Amino acid sequence: MANDILISGRNLRRHYRRGSETVKALDGVDVDVRAGESVCVLGPSGSGKTTLVNLLSALDAPTAGELTIGGRRVDGLSERELVGVRRGLLGYVFQQFHLIPTLTVAENVALPLLFLGRKAEPAEIARVLAAVGLADRAGHLPKELSGGQMQRVAIGRALAVRPRVLIADEPTGNLDSHTGEAIFDLFQKTVREDGVALVLTTHNLALAARCDRTLTLADGRIVA
Ligand SMILES: Nc1ncnc2c1ncn2[C@@H]1O[C@H](COP(=O)(O)OP(=O)(O)OP(=O)(O)O)[C@@H](O)[C@H]1O
Ligand SMILES: [Mg+2]
């Protein structure tokens, strides 16, 4: 069903100027992301994975090509307009967690709701914390948590706005393999139960094999 498509990119290019040189970080990529599927982006270091997920999450704009996110054409939009595209539609999880150290777990999770001007209902925060397995950690500070728990908070924060797409750049890159597996299980549960689409990058082939689809990049192009 075409209306299942949440993100659609055609001939996406992202070129960076570095002095007199042009780096073709992405050089003509086609990609569709549908509701309820998990897509894994693989490829060697420097192949363009982060560049691609930054485009798909409207953190960055393509140099050329067509990009539609949530039914809206976003290529050519200004940075301010891109903020509006992201709001409430996309949740982003970083490799480095990026939690606010002075806020509790519950407050970190509530933060995006406050940014959206929505009320952070205690019952809603409790639902999110239960979903990520942190019901008993609501009042803790990030420094009191393990790496895996911190990443659970980051996922909870991304889920708090009930996004339709969850995007994660090497979300298990800072975790040991066992913890990384558990975080991946949590992502898959989210796809299954909430019907969100998941796009993640990884170097871990075992995790990639558990995604519905993989895209393999090399030198800014899809090779598999
Ligand atoms: N802001 C920038 N300015 C110039 N070149 C950049 C910039 N960001 C990325 N690049 C270049 O674009 C290419 C793709 O980078 P990208 O970060 O997307 O790779 P990656 O696949 O995510 O790599 P890694 O696995 O190491 O995270 C690289 O050659 C990189 O040096
Ligand atoms: Mg990267």
C-alpha cells in the first residue's frame, strides 16, 4: 500500500564542500520506509550511513533529490521548516544517549513532550518507562544508570511523543554485545507493538540480520 510509506527518498545526494574538494557523502540513493518495518543501514566507515539517516530524520537537507517525510516534500525546506517536519513524527536515538545529566529518568523522557507544548501526564510517562523496562528507575539520575539503561531512557524519550518513525544511528555502538541485543529486542518490540517504522545503522551483522530489510552503502551508493 503506497500510503504505508512514511519516508520516500529518490536520487538523494548530499555533497559536502571541503576546501576546493567536494565530498559525495551520498551520491544518488533511493529509499522507502514503510510503517511497521525495520530497516537496517550497513556499510563501512565513511560510506554515508549517518549522512543518510540524518536526511531521513530531517536533521539535514539533501543537496539534490526528492525527499518526502510524512507525506510532505522536505527537500529545499529551510532548517526552521525542517524542525516542524520532525515534530511529533520522528524520534531520534543517538549513539551517545545525550541525556540531560541534571534531570531524572522521568524528566528526561518527559522533555520532548514539553518542547511540543504537550502535557507530560504522569500516567503517560509511566507507560513509556514500563515499555522500556525502567518502571523502577523513574527518579534516578542518568549517572546512576548503566549504559544499557541510559540507552533505554533515550529510547523512551524518543517514544514519548509517539512518533511514527524511530531513527537510530549506531544505537548499540557504545554497548557490549549482550546489552546491545537487549536494546535491539526493545526496538523490535516497539516496531511490533506500536507499528512504528525503525531505521537504524549498525556495524553489527548479527543485529542487521534481524531487521526486515538491510540497505548496504558503499561510497555513498546502495550496493545491496
Ligand atoms: N560535515 C561534513 N563535512 C565534510 N565531509 C563530511 C561531513 N560529514 C560527513 N562527511 C564525509 O561524508 C562521508 C560519509 O560520512 P558518514 O558520517 O555519513 O559515514 P558513516 O557511514 O556514518 O561512517 P561511520 O561508520 O564511521 O559512522 C565521509 O567521507 C565523511 O568524511
Ligand atoms: Mg556514522
